[in-house]
Amino acid sequence: CTVQVWNQSTGALLKTLEGHTDWVRAVAVSQDEETIVSGSYDCTVQVWNQSTGALLKTLEGHTDWVRAVAVSQDEETIVSGSYDCTV
């Protein structure tokens, strides 16, 4: 129930983001690489600070698994899609 951040070149684990209470199904990174967004079977979307690993907020509203997440190019909007048939 974690998101792990890895160094692509070395394969080293940089940090583990803990907060979801069920499997993580979707992950997106903002264009400036400062924000990570994760969606989970726990029906939540979590927003993380990539540099510190801090959980910034938990977005609730879906009633079924979150299957997809995306961050807009201007980084002002997060979109999530769920098995509850909502976006």
C-alpha cells in the first residue's frame, strides 16, 4: 500500500510514500516533478511532495477503486477516474 520512488540511473530506492490503506493502482508525476499523485483501491487520491515525501492532501469522493490519475499541464488540476464510473 505504498508508492516507491526510485533513481532511474542507479536503481536505488529514494523514498517510500506511505498513506494508502489498500493497493495503489495509479500514479502520476507533475511536469515540474515536485508533486506525485496516487490513486488506490482504498477509493482515495493522495497528493505528495516529491522532494520531502510529505503527504499534502487526501482527496475523497469516489465510492470504488481509483483506477487512473493525471495532473494537468499547468499543475492546477488533478483528474481521477474510478470503477464507480465517475471522473
